[in-house]
Amino acid sequence: MTLRSYQVGFGDCFLLSFHYNGKTGDRHVLIDFGSTGQKKGMGENLMLRVAQDIKKQCNGKLHAVVATHRHKDHISGFATNKKKTASGDIIASCNPDVVLQPWTEHPKAKVDATQAPGLTDKQSFVAALGNMHAISEAVLIEAERRKSVLGPTLFRELSFIGEDNLSNLSAVQNLMHMGSKNVYLNFGSKSGLEKVLPGVKTKVLGPPTLKQSKEIRVQRSKDEDEFWMFQAMANQFAIRTNANPFRQAKTYSALSQPPFTRWFIKRMRSVRGEQLLGIVRALDKVMNNTSLILLFEVNQTRMLFPGDAQIENWSYALSKPAIKKLLAKVNVYKVGHHGSRNATPKSLWSGFENRLSKKGKKGDLKTFVSTMSGKHGKASSHTEVPRQTLVDALQSDSEYYTTQELKVKNKNKTINGCRYEGTLCIACEIKF
Amino acid sequence: MSTQKLPTRKLTIIAQDPSVEDNGKILRAEVEIPAEELAPGPWGYRVHIVDFDSSTGTLYQPLEYPPLHGADGGDPFKRASDARLLSDPNFHAQNAYAIIMRILARFEFALGRRVSWGFYGHQIKVAPHAFAEANAFYSESDQALMFGYFPGESRMVYCCLSHDIVAHETTHALLDGLRERYTDPSSPEQAAFHEGFADIVALLSVFALPKIVETIIDLNTPRRKEKQIATKLLTIDKLRESMLMGLAKEMGQELSCVRGNVLRRSVELKPSTTYIHDEQYEEPHRRGEILVAAVMNTFLSVWVERLGGLGEVAHGYLDRGRVVEEGAAIADYLLTMMIRALDYAPPVNLEFCDFLSAVLTSDQEINPNDRYKFREKLKKSFSSYGIEPAAAADKKSGLWIRVTGNISNERIHFESLQRDPDEVFRFIWDNRDEDRLNLYGEAYSRVLSVRPCLRIGPDGFALRETVAEYMQIIDLQASELPRLVDDIPEDMPKTREIRLTGGGTLIFDEYGKLKFHINNSLGDRKRQSQRINFLWRYGFFDNPSAFRNFARLHRERATQLEAYTTEAW
């Protein structure tokens, strides 16, 4: 097998290739393709170049595409344009046999009227996910308008998370139509890869369905979905021009605000910024938890790809002793959510038997993280991505690969697995 | 003829929220609050409404308040139409002002003294239309209560028009003033207490309005609006059902995404001793629900008991008016009881069992007879939810044990002891040894507050007390923890600095003699072990300031996103 983790800045893009003997030949699975931020020096048209490289590496044929969840940093590369020259068009031209997505993306789970009474729990949840896009959009508009009051740090973080949660229509459409077959998965479902990857066992470990989640949590109520619906309406109201719930009421002009109100008004403006950030963070988390978690097993090698699944998504799989046993044998781990603090459950990590430091065992655990520091969270509140304590553990207990290290070619420092395109490193390529 | 100056004034409020109606009209109430000549805002001696909307950048102009003794008694909305109540931001400001003042007055009545907000300052700022968002919260750093609004299905929903939400947030601000260390990361129950207590005050404050009690009964009664009500409808289960079918259903459903449907949950949570040990109830919001349920259950059982004493007006029927009156009076008494207990609760590391003993003891002091069996019912109800009195309390009665022994007042001046923290500290220092107050020798100690108070018992006699709190702090490296902790988390690095706290509440009687020493001692090895392990497992030591943020807590409650986890890095 070969695993290529592409340099996409802040995002995920992995090409997993299985090398078969004889007629079957190579089989290629693309797992996510998206980015929300690139560093200077990565060159122009990064996504396009990556798409072209993927096409080259798979000889123009992808056997499967996995879109773990609908965040921009996982699917933006699937976006198309009218001229059919975008990165998503290139991927589509590789004619994937099957496209894998979480159950929340099933077209039938979606409803047009988000307020229709009598929605099933499933529909109501999917509608809430839809509302989250609307909230992100409104928050971005409001943040842009109040940029000067919010301050640069807050504004940057708001824009970053906000943009990641915008709906990406052309990418979503492309994923729906590019494959010969679409499958929508939840914990325990058949992966749909049985034919395209003969001999490979693929287990779907997440996301759980709502019914499954209920088994391990206090009952979820629809209040939660309503919260997102009302929140979406509130944010949209706030960005209307001349938004004001009381048309007739007398107001002060900006210049005539009495002195005794000014301190408080200033405070409230900053509270508003914090509020917006709190909201987009909360919805970001819900969206991450719709991530597919896939475990590939072939010839004693177990490879775990959990997308951005956070603890709430993981908790269902981890509640099953048999699954925990399976997970203990993992040899290749794609680090969840770019190395954030909430996406590699400690009990999952400590259960990995192939960690290097496990006493009496010579471990062969390889870990891959696609990330870019300085984009998300801050160290002072222990929310930085990647989280340093996790990175320390990954470095000491596994053979650790990070896209962050992939840079311009440098004679003095060679990076393990780095494959260059000209002088720029495009991917980390590891065979095992 | 000179007009007599009354100590209170009446203002119109919306009884619960605009969705609770009576004959197709919004159910209103006139509440009695301390009288004062208001500046535009309203801006009074403890509350300052600043109607700024940060989503739209609008500052609304306030109303000029009519003089107290004018024709409408200083209530400009006495005869306003429903449409005006909903559409006039000035009424929204009045609604918030009146409810906040009512809760404040309730606290001051119960505690027999002025009660401060949880920040340095006298007037809390209130933004009734703070932002377009389904949220409302108390912010200590902004010295404010903020209420959001959002478009609902048929009309705009305003949190400031919801009695229980305003009362809930006000309670946070007052509780923070009375017990400043209750927002510290400690046991799961301390975190749960802030939310649970705010819900209890909110619900009892609403139920203390007779019109609301009437609504509960009416909504689920086949023969509505008659003067009599069948006794068969007045069992605990029936009343529980009416609350659920009636008020919980009526109360602005859209607001449940702000408050998380407290009433419904707490009434649905049937008595069981299993919750308290269930890991799912380790999450603070969930755990708070147990406390609310135990109190609401007490409310129902006392009510039913009292109705048994009312004479039937016809065979199998009671007088409706009396039934309602009893319900509201019981809610009101329970509310006073709950607030009064705060003085008898330890200043740090509170657990539900401590609160129960505090309620029982403070009530015993003021109302020794307990004619209506409030204490008995309360104890039984708490026990049915797995909450027993504190281990340090008397085994049989659950009351705190009175101080006996050799406490020295020798060098203490009684007059200063009633208000001066330094004098109280001297008292503590003089009595620090093991067989008296038993302070931990190597820790930093400080008096947090000294508060004289005067209460009137139902017998008409005054009860004068001084309540003082002190706390002890010690910072130790993990390797030194065995001095105070038995069970240290295995993966805690040896050099990690860990703060341990302890402290006590001192209650002095009218002669300056120590009556009670309610103590969560720094040296309580069992509790310190539990606390350290809980905080370590959930990563509280990493970012303690985050746990003082009510905005975040409330949003997490609404979205049910699990706030705490042992799995994060």
C-alpha cells in the first residue's frame, strides 16, 4: 500500500493506494480533498496542482472517493466550475466507482421546508445542519460589518471557522454525481467498497445514527435542532438592512448616546463578538461529528481514517468492547481533526497496542496528520491546533508524519517521504 | 392632605411569558417591589436598564417615569393593550426591571439585609434586547444581565419577557454576590448548584403568582373556571401531570432553546435514588435537574398535604380560590426557605447534601415548629432522589450540629464582630486549634464576608445573626499532595501545582456567640480526594477561567453539547 498525504495547507487530502498482483492492478481511494487556508510559498493554484497529481498517480482512475463530512477543509477541492476546469472537475474525470459519505448527506434525509411540522428526528437533525450553513453565512456578514469593533484576532478566527462552515454547493453536487454509485454510511453499515477493494475489510465506525446515539446518551431532544433553526433566523434578522424589531420606537443617533451608556455599549459590542465565535464553534463541532470513521484491514495492517470526528461521534464506537479490541491493533492512524484536542480520544490512543512505547512490544504505529498551526485556537486556552500535548505523544509513541513539515526543497534537510514537484513539496508518500 | 408614602410600588409585568394566556389575552400580574423615584431607563438604586442592541447597533430611548404618587401609581403600562406590551421596548425594560427588583427584594427579605451583586458596584446593568440570539446570561465582568431575542415561528421572541428567564439570570448575579467561590471548579455538584438553584428560584418565583397557579389547575381541569375543584384532581400525580400538560406545554416553547425546558424535565424526573450515581448525571446541567426535581417534588407534596386540611365545600370538592392561594403561598414560603439556606451553606466546595442540611437548619432556627411539615417533606423528597443530609450533620434530624466546647470570645469586641472582617479574622485566629475551629495550619486564610442580619420568624420574634465566611487556600505540588489527599490521580505529573481550598461559614447569635461552624475543611481527605480526581479527569486544571462563563454554559445547555469530557488533550 501507499499513502500519500497531500500538502493542502489547513485541510485533508489523502490518496490511499492498494497494490494488487496480477489483473486487479492498483486500486485508489481518495479520502477528502479540501482546504481552508494555505501558507505563503505553497505556490499558486495549489488545489488544481494537487488534483492533477492525484490524477497522474491513479492513472486517471479513482476507484472510490470518501468525503468524510461537508466542511470546506475536507471537500472544497471537489468544487467545479462552468468551464469544467476546476480541481473538482479533474477528480470527477477519474470516474470513481463509488462515493462514500455519512448518512447525514443522504438526499432523502433532506427536506426543503425546514419548519415543516412533523419532521422525523433524522430530518430535523439534517435540517439543523442546513441551518448551520445559514448561520455561518450571516455571521461572516456581521463580522465583516463590525470588523473594527471586533479587533483583528477575533475577526480572523470568526472568518476562519465561519468560512469552513459555509455550504459548498458545487462540491456537494459534484460528490452526488461523480460516482457510479453513492453510499451513505453509519456505524455498522456495509462500506460499499467490497467489490472495488477485494480482500480489504472496511468497517464503518461512525457516525452513529440518532437511534444509536440514544443508546449511550440521555435522550436527545428536538430542542437542540430548534435552537439552530431559531439561531439561523436570528442571525439572518440581524444582518438585514435596518434590522430593528421596534420600528416605531425612538432611538438615539450614534452621536447622541448619553455618556453613562458608553462604557456599557463598548462592553456589549465585544460580548457580541465572543457570542458569534461561541456559536460558530458550537456548530463547527456538530458538523465535525457527522464525520465518517473508516477502518481498513488488509493482511494484518489496520488503517484508521476518522475524518474530523470528535469525542461525541467516537463515543458510540468506543462503547463497544469488540470494536475497542479491533482498534487496539491499528498500525496506521490518520490523526483526527488536524490534531485538535477533542478528536483523538485518550482512551482510543492509550488502547493502541502498536505504540512504540508500549512495554515489551516493538510497535510499528504510523501516524499522519494534515495540519497547519496558527489557524485555529490558542495555546493559552489549550485549544491550539495541533494541540501540543497530543503532538508530543504522537512524536514519542509513533512514526509521525505531518504535512506541516512539508516545505520547499532544502539541501540541508530532507524530510522523510517528501515528494517534490519542482522545488515545492506536494505530498508525503509512504509505502508499507 | 398629605399622601401616605408606601414602601412598595406595583408594576405590571407579563406573568410568565406572552404565550401563557387567559381568555385569549396575555396573562399579566402586578408585582409589588420596593418603591423609588425612577430615572429614565428605568434606572433605580440597584438596576440600570440600558436598552442597547449590539446586533443592530441600536440604542433605544428610555421612558420618562411618572411620579410614584400619580394617578396610575407610577405604572405607565397599567392599562396598556397586549399589542403595546409586545411592541413597546419601554415595556420590555419595565418588565425586566420589575422582575429583577422582585427577586432582589425576595433575597433581601429572606436574608434580612441588603444583598450585593456579584461585582463591585451597586447597579446592575441590564440589556433587555442585547443581541439577536437565543441566549440570556449574567456576565460578571460586564456587570450585567443580557437578554437576547430571536424571530420565532409567529412572532419575535424576547427573553426579557419571560419571567423565569429573567429570574434565573438575576439569581446567578445574586448568588455570585453571596457565595463568590461557587463558580470555582470544584465538585460536579457545586457546578450544578448555580444552574439548579437559579432554576429553583425562577420556578418558585413564577409559582408564587396566584394567577399562574390558577392557570396550572385550569389547563388540565375538565370543569374550568368554576368555584369548586374536585379533590380527586388534587393528588401529587394529577398535579404533576397538570404542570406538565398545562404550564410546561404553554410556556413559550420557543424559549426552551434558551432555558432547556427546565420545568418539563424537572417534573418528568420521577423520584429515584439512581440518578445521583449515574455517570450521565455527572454533567453539571443534568445534575442540577436532580436538585430542581427534589424541590419541585417537595412543593407538590406540601401542597397536597395542606389541601387535606381544607374543609370540603361540597362532597368531594374544595374551594378553588383556596387551593390556588395555598399553592402560591407554599411556593413563596419554599422560595424564602431556599434563599435563607444560603447563609447556612459552606462557602466553598458545596455539595447537595450540604445544601439540604443548610435548608433544614436555617428553617429550624426561624420556624422551630414546622407546622406544615415543610422540613419533613423536604428531607423525604431529597432522600427519594438520593440526596441525604451532610455527613457532618446530626444523623437523625439532618440539622447542622451546634457548636459546643471551648470557643473563646475573650479578646473579641462584639460590636466589631458584626461587621468587621479583621475582627472576625481575629476570632478565627484565636480559635484556630484542633479542638475548636480546627483550621489547617499551613494554609493562607482569609475572611470573605461578614454580614449582620435580622429576620422575623412567623412567631413575630426577631432573629438576629451575624454570618461570616472564611476560606483557606494552599498551593501544593502534586508530590506533596499526600499530606491532604489519599487518592492521587496516577497520571498527574509530580511537579504539577495544585490548589486546594477549604473554608467555613460562622453563624454568631445575637450575643456574638458562635452558634454554627459549617465547615468544608481543607483537611477533609475524603472530599479533597474526590474533588481532585474529578477535576483532573475532566481537565479543569487546564483552563479554570472558562468555568465562570455563563454565556457558554447556557448555550451548551440549550444545544446539549457535552461540555466536559475525560477524553480531551
